[in-house]
Amino acid sequence: MFEPQQESTHALLQHCRPVTAPIVQAASEALILRREAHLDQLADRCAADDAHLVVFDRRPHTSWEEKIFQRREVFHGRAIMVWGM
């Protein structure tokens, strides 16, 4: 029978990469900035060097060209990849 390895919380946090994925009506810059601040706090808790923010834009009359993007932000010295979908 498979026995999962017991890892300490500290060991698990060493492998942590915070990701948030809000579903929004509009991917405004103010929203992205607020989510980056929240993500930065999560990354601090697990000592991550980087984090990812995935934004699901559900505006019905917005083209895919506007919804799909990728960019790298730096927030308080931490790299945050922002993905628009």
C-alpha cells in the first residue's frame, strides 16, 4: 500500500509558489495592483522568490487579443508573473 511521505510544514513551504486566480469582469490595473499586494503577502509566508497572478477576464464583448497577455511585474522586490486569460 502507498504510504505518503510525511513532510514538515517548513519543508512544504520551501516548495511553495503562490498563485491567485481571480475571475473578474474587467482586468483593471487597480485590481491587478491590489491582487499583487495580496500575493506578495502570501509569498512572504512561504519565502517564495516569485509568484503568479492569473486573471480570468469574463467581459463578453472583449476580444481575445485584449484578454490574453503575459507580463512580469516587480512588487516589493519580488517577481510576479501576471497572466491574462
